[in-house]
Amino acid sequence: MSKKNNLLGLTREELQDYLIKINEKPYRGLQIFEWIHNKGVIDFDSMTNLGKELIEKLKQKSIIEIPEIINISASSEGTKKFLLKLDEDSFIEMVKIPEKKRQTLCISSQAGCALKCTFCATGYHGFKRNLTSSEIIGQLWIAADSFNQFSSNATRRITNVVMMGMGEPLMNFDNVVEAMSIMLDDHAYCLSKRRVTLSTAGVLPALDKLGDELDVSLAISLHAPNDELRNKLVPINRKYSINEFIESARRYLTKMPDSRRKVTVEYTLMDQVNDQASHALELSEVLRELPCKINLIPFNPFPGTEFRRVTDKAMNRFRDILHREGYTVTVRTTRGDD
């Protein structure tokens, strides 16, 4: 990566401040911001309303650089997995998932992950580093460009973004907040705050801070109904218990302007680990005071793991118990197996 300032990851306000620092008018920052994130232009020479002198100054002091696409794998049903290179030692993946009325992008926030959840392929491979805000928003730029979303007659666009790729977003707080602010900006991707979701395994100080910085949808990766089991599956639970995690999520909701907002509880079902009827009943009790909906995720095995995919019978039983207890429950459709 170049040592020049990468303008891709600057918010609108930061870009305007940057232009002031190089003795230019702040409105030029807005123009550049719209060129990058609204029109998809990352070549200074193509920004026709800037003027030659400003363009030359920008070339000397800054760059607009996106991650390098190494490979795109396409599933028969339309799911696409992008392998992106950040530098010589760091690679990430993002996934674009098509649905009838939505196009969802699953974005990474770290190269690897330090939380070491025992059932997670990313944690299995260890942690490399945090992504910069440019590397995070660059994933959305690449996906939008692949959709031809920046053209004036675009018929399809990325409608949803979930921070559920590689890494724990709240362990890269500042860069994630910066990138998500760009996603929501009306002069950029103009995504709805209800359609941008941050998923966390429970980094509580950062979660308590998040509601003061952003208004986005929240998903919590729970995966167990009690501390004894979650301590084994999600080691950060040894520092912040389930009850503390749920209370922090509830506090986040109180900071939102919409009182009808709910947290999405993610629960990965693994055969004979956390998929019993007793687990479902215990989960229904522990979530009783949290406005939430529950997303059940069949475990997706990977090489080297000891865990197995939940059976359909156990998954349906788990779902039905939660339904009877009054919860809205969805089962995540497995995509891109091929």
C-alpha cells in the first residue's frame, strides 16, 4: 500500500477537512466524495469539475486505492465470493448474496480474527491485522462496481450490508464506524440504517460506545444459552458473560430513535453441542427481556473442525420450541455450498 493518504476511507466531513488542510475550498471535498462513492470514479483525471491544478495537487499528496481482486468464485445460485488482497501478507473474503428483492454484501473488518471462537473457520486461521476504513469501504465499492451500480441507468444495487465477514468489527471500532458512516451517507451509497447490520460476539465496552456513534441494526453472536457452554464456544464470554452481553445490547436499543427496533440473535446450531430441546428452552428464558428476533444458522463444517452440522430434525425441533415461546425465528438458508 502507498504511504499517500487514501481518500477512499475518508468520510464526507473528513474529506472536506482534508481539502481545507491543503488550502482548497471545502466544497471540493464534497465533489471528490461524490465522484468516488456516488459515481464510482477513482481516477483524479476523470473528475472533470476539479480543475487541473487541484488534480495535480491531489496526485502528489493522495491516492484513491481499492483492494486488489485476486479471485471471484460464483455459485450456481448466484452467490459470489471475492478473494481480495490488501498487502503481501493480508487477504480477506467478502460475499455477495442475491435474493429476490435484496442484494446483500457480507463485509470483513479484519484479516483473520483474534477471538478464536472454536467453531469459526476465520478464528481457526488466526489474526493478521485490522482493516483500514479504506479497505472496509473498498469492499462495498468493488461490489457496487461489479453490479454496474454507479451508472445512471443501473437496475440493480447492493441493498444490504452486514459486517459479518472475517473479524470482530468492534475490535476495529474507529475504522468500522468511519466506513459504515460512508455507507449511510446520502451523498454516497445512501443505505438505510435498518439495512446496515453490525454483528458482534460481545466486545462490551465498544458495544456500549457504538450507540453514541451510529444508528445501525445490531446482531449479537450468541451461539449458547448459558455461560458454561458459551465459555467453550466463544472465549470472550469468559470476560463478558451472557447476561452482561444481553444487557449491553438492550442498552444499545434504548439509544435508538425507533422504539420498535429489535436485536438479531445469531445462534449457530451444531450437532449434539447446542441443539437440544433443553438448550432452546434455556435460550428462550435468557432472552426474555431483550426485544429480539432469532436467526438459527446450521453449522457449516470446514477442514480440521471437530463440529458437525445440525440435523434437520434437531433444527426444526429447536425452531418450533422458540416459536412456541413467542419468538420470531428464521433459519438461515445455506448458500454457495458448491
